[in-house]
Amino acid sequence: MNRTDVLVDVLVVGAGPAGLALAARLAGGGAGRVEVLEREQDAGGVPRHCHHGGFGWPPLPWLRGPAYARRSVEAAVGAGAAVRTGVTATGWAGPLSLETTSPAGLERITARAVVLATGARERPRSARLVPGSRPAGVLTTGELQQSVHLYGQPVGRRAVVVGAEPVARHAVRTLRRAGADVVAMVTERSRGTAVPGVPLLTATTVDELRGRGRLSGVAVRHEDGRSGVLACDTVVFTGDWIPDHELARRGGVTLAEATRGPSVDASFRTSVPGVFAVGNALHGVERAATAAAEGAAAAAAVLAHLSGAPWPDPGPPLVVRAPLVWVTPDRVTGVAVRPLLLRSGEPLNGPVVTVGQDGRLLWRRWFPGPVSPSRSLRLPPGWTARVDRAGGPVVVGLS
């Protein structure tokens, strides 16, 4: 099959909130030819099939997911970016060249800058190592939402939702809208937020899936040893997000050990000159508005690169101490312009967060109220100006 060679100024891989916001800012800022690739048949990312409200950010109105996705696409295209759907990046042909495939054929696209905005995915049942048979009725939240909202497919009558994060509560609402009775929410955590009318089983794990042909139940075990079987014909595994990092990994981009997304500095530069990464490709799932804000913030660094700015050395790493699990960006090469995101692995109440380097305290703040493992703390960026670029690791912890 013949291959077409294409040259662009900026190639953005992924047409979700981060990629589209960046493309709109770049195209409107004189970046030249900006092209966005999306492997799905429609652009807009996850919000396309999230029919609940709460998308957007003041002063914009709060929208339902599909309306937010449409507005994001319109903004990018209106600014002059080309958004191409049904195109999959299959690999790298060079440091800034990608091989792609689509119904139109094979292409090799070479750019002056490549931005990875590939998003994140939920770990399916197989990646969570839940034993049992392989019956129908086993879904992730994304599969559930696409089945109900995009394709109008029926789900079962009795469902169990695994997880108690915000996405799990959205899954409950989707199941109810589809006519299913949600018999329980199950979480390994010691606490979670229940949905009215749905029993919440905390400190409980799913031990096994039962059923042949169609799911008939899930075996669960509480941490005190009690066990049982929840009769159901549908189970939805929610949360447990991982960045979609395969393209980054194949391109030799260094991955952050904690998040498994690309390691970036405060300007969203990766370890490969000319390659940037933004949004949920970095850290799993944050709100669409947060991902879009990261995409827009990366535009200045991409434009600087196109103008010939040198690619800096990586700088000292940012590391966290337990119970904190990750911080992003995870490198300091200059003064950050956006808050850094910090995630805890367990619930906290009124934590005091400290940032230090080589025995020097760079920053300290008390965060009042509870902190959930499903929500990030935002660290203001001013302290990054005090980091010694030639010093040791910058350590984020609790005091």
C-alpha cells in the first residue's frame, strides 16, 4: 500500500479537552499548520458520552459533556486547526515523525513539534487480576457510557459497581437511567461517598466473577474475613486510571514512575526534544477543565520551541513521600505558571504539605478539610522559583 508523506508545524495526538484547547491556542497564536489526530470517529474525548453536567469553567456556562465536547471542537476548528478523526498513530518513524493509518490509507506525518494528548483509560477486569470466568456483562465505566449513550444498547437488570470515586457515582446514574437496579457499590477503601439508595460496602474486594455465558454474581470478601456473593448480571469496574502511554513509551519518552505517564517539566516538555505531553496522558483522570487548562498553558512553550528556543536539561526531579503517591509536573526546569497537582493514596484530614530541597524548606501550607484520594491538591507554583536547578531532588511530603 502506498504511503503519503505529510509535513505540519504541530501534530497533536488526541482530540480530547487538552489536545483541543492546545490546538485552539496554537492555531490562533500563529503556530502555522496545526493538525489534531483522533482515533475515534468523533472528536471531543471522554465528555462526548458523559451526559451529566458540570463541564466547563467560569465564565463559560456549565454544560453537559456532549455540548462541552462540541464547543471544544468548534473552538479548535474555528481557530484554524485541522481536526482529523478515525486516524490512529501506530508508531514512530523518527524523533518527530509518526506513522498513521486511517480508512484513507497510510501516512507518515512529520512535525516541528509533537504533543501527546492521548488521555487515560480505566484498568479493565483483566488488568485488576480478578479471577473467574469470562461472562458477558463485565464493563468499565467508559464501556458502559458508550453502550448507553452512544449506541443505545441495553445493560443488565441487576448491577454491582466496583469503586466509590466520583466516576463510580456517575456509573450508578447511568445504570439507573438504563433501567438497571444497582444492588451495591464495592470499594477496597475504608470509606467512600454513597449514592442514596445504594448500599456501600467499604474495605471489601471482589474475589471472583461467577457465571457462564452471562454474569450471575460477584464473590466479595471484607477485610475482617466475612465473604459472600452479590447476585447480579452486570458489574462495572470504575476508576483505577492509567495514562494511555503506549505511544510515548514506543517513542522513547521517559515515563514518570509514579503515574506511568510521560515525565514533564512545568512547561510540559518531555525528555525528547520537540515532544510535549498534556492532560490526562500525564496523570490519569482530572476534570476536563483541568486537562483543557493544561493544554492551553502548554501553548507558550510550544510556540517558543517553534521559534528556536533551546530544549532545557531535565532539572531536579520532584518526588513524594507516603502517603502521597504522585505529583505532576515531576521535573523543575523553570518557574511553573500553573498549579502543580498532588495526589494522596489515602484519605487525609487537614494535611500540612511541605516542599523541600537539600534540607531547605521551599514552601509549606495547611489545606483545611478532608482530602480524597480521588481528588488532587493544587500547589501554587510560586515556590518553583526557589528551586536550585543544580541541586538534589525536590521532596513533597506531609508534616
